[in-house]
Amino acid sequence: MSELHKFLFEGLPVRGMLVRLTDAWRDILQRRAANSTTGPYPAPVRALLGEMAAAAVLMESNIKFNGALVLQVFGDGPVKLAVVEVQPDLSLRATATVRGTVAEDATLGQMLNVEGGGRCAITLDPKDKSAGQQPYQGVVPLEDARYRSFANMSDVLQHYMLQSEQLDTVLVLAANDELAAGLLIQRMPAAGEGNLAHRRGSAEHEDQNGVNEDYNRIAHLAASLTREELLSLDADTILHRLFWEENLLRFEPLQGARGPRFACSCSRERVSAMLRSLGEPEAESILAERGEVEVGCEFCGQQYRFDAVDVAQIFAAPPDVPNAPFAPPGPQGLQ
């Protein structure tokens, strides 16, 4: 079961979080792999998207914000776009668009920043925004001040958070086909509360950047965590190995309905409504050509198929009654 652990270093201005996406991450990969049109993502894309998924959950959990956090990278390489969306209840979904060949050992720069056009954007989209209010978005390049591509997503996001929150941050990320995991350690602001939605910082936020001895000690320990350890050890073992000499104040892990989990807004009912909007002649034309109507969710990759009986039932059901008796049955479980 996917889990999120939050903790504080008692008496010190340092906080941390550890996320392990297991079933949630496998659900994302399985849907894409089962898509007969796209097939599975290339291995480097899976690793990138997994790291982004873990990072997005950590960042959403690190702010007090009633809205979705959307983490995306886009650029001029074969990976045109990779996106992860996390809701306030920690439900998440992810997708990537690949146009070209991705080498088995492709780096972040080779996937997204071939000509220097790669960018990382974080968008905060409030649920209760007022009329005309636009989501907040911060964008940074996928390269440093010397125009060198960042080696991994950890470097990109540490750079982003230092610019956005003006707070020192260590982020360790790793992903394989079974697990996407991440550890975040952050120095707490000297005054007020750091927030990704702050457009600019203050002197109070910057006054100890890079010089707080407690944070530097803990950050050094966190940075020693290897990719292999993050993927192979459970949360208790990781925290004990890294911080056994520190006084940790740990909170109850968030799991199950309260923790990170996969959820996409697509459903068979929504696809049925879309087909109804196309009109019966168009649907019948597709049936005559292909024998069935197949629609895939562009975000999660789930495919929905309708045969002649299904299509007849869609147009037999009253359009203003979504749960009419003749509507095709929807899949079980959260979509």
C-alpha cells in the first residue's frame, strides 16, 4: 500500500517527508502498458515519471493549499511532455507524451533538453478560486546558470524550490517498475510559513540559507541515501539508518483512503456521453469500419471499447439521465 510519512526534527528548524508509491504507481504503469495503441513507456520515461510522481506528492503535502498541484516537464527532445497531477486528498495521475526514440540509457537532458528548450513548471490550481483568478505557475529551465542540463529531477526541483520558497531543500528520488519513492528534507522558514505559491521571498526566509548548522548536518545525512536504498528499504529502516542520532517527531503515516493513491477522472460513463455528443451516425460509421468503437483516455491510457449493442444502448438511453437503465455498465472501482 502506498504511504506518506511526515516527521519533524524536535527542537530544530527542519522538517521531512518520505513517500513510497507502490500500488498507486503500478496502477499508472499497468494502464499505460495495457493500451494497445501506445504500449508501455520506455524504461527511462518510466523512471522519470515515477520520480515526478513521488516528488509531486511530497510537494503537495508540503503546502497548505486547497487545490491541485501539477508538476510537468516539457522540451525539445523525444519526450515532449511528462505530467503528474496530485489533488489535495493525495489522489494522483500521471502521463507522458513520447515522440521519437528514447535510448535505454537516456539522460534527462537527452529526453527533454536537447537544444536547451526544456522547462519544468509547477502549477497550483485552487479549487475555490474566485472569478477571473488564474492558477499560480512557476517555471524554471532544465539547466543551470552555465547552461548545463541538470542530471536528474532532484536537481531540477531543488533549484525550483530554492527559487520559489527561498528555503534550503534536499530531495532524493528513485523509481523502478514496482516503486516510486522520495525523501524530502527542508529547512523551515525563520518567519511565517514557506509556500510554493509565494512569488517572492523575504529576508526572513533567506537569512539562514546555506548556513544553518542543524539543517546542513541533516541535509548531509539525507543526501547520503542511495537510489538502491530508497527502493529496497522500508520507511522505518531508512529513517533509522539516516537519523538514528536525531530526535524525530513522527506523525501517523498516511495510507489507504487518506494516503497517496491513483485516480483518474475518466470513466465509461463519460466516454458514453462523449460518443452521444458525436451523434449516432458517426458512431455507426466507426462501427461499420472497425467493428467496435475504441476510446482511450489521453491522460491515464485506459481504453474503453463499445460494440454494436453498447452503442445501441447509449443512444437508446435518455441523454439527460446519466444512470438510465440502458446505459452501458461502468467499470468497478475508482476511475
